[in-house]
Amino acid sequence: MSTLEVFRQFLVDHYPALQDELWLKDVDTLRISPILHPFLKSKLPEGIEKFTCVLFTQQTNQTAAPLKVYLLLDEYEQSLYAIDLMNEQIVLH
């Protein structure tokens, strides 16, 4: 299943009102480091060196803080570690 399909199913299951919103997709492969936010680090399995973060950002003119949904996957985007709405207080980099 592609990351887009996983994202869409997540919205259908948990946030159906957001299904028809427009979203931007950003993909980045990151290394585990001391500067990685502890919240994100807690979502990842022990012992991995790299992971892929797929970030979907809501495209809207209605709010100053668009919603963000993140997917954390292995570096090859084959195993999903976590998916959730991102709190604006959490910074990835």
C-alpha cells in the first residue's frame, strides 16, 4: 500500500471531515540523532539508524496553522512505524 493510500485510509478512519481537503506531500529520509525531537524518537523502533518521514500539510486559506499528518516509515517506505496528526509545537528538524 502506498503512503498516499495509507494517509487517505487514516483520514477515512479517524478524521472523515478532512477527506476532501487539499494536502501537500513532503518526503524526507532522516538519520537518528540527538537533535531529533523525543516525541518522534519515541515512535520509532530501537536500533534503527535512518527512517523516512512523509508529511502531509493541509492547504487552506482558512487557518493560520494548517493541520499536518505525519507518517514514520522505514527508510525504504515499506514498514509503517507511526501515523498521526502533528501538534504545531513539535518540530521535525
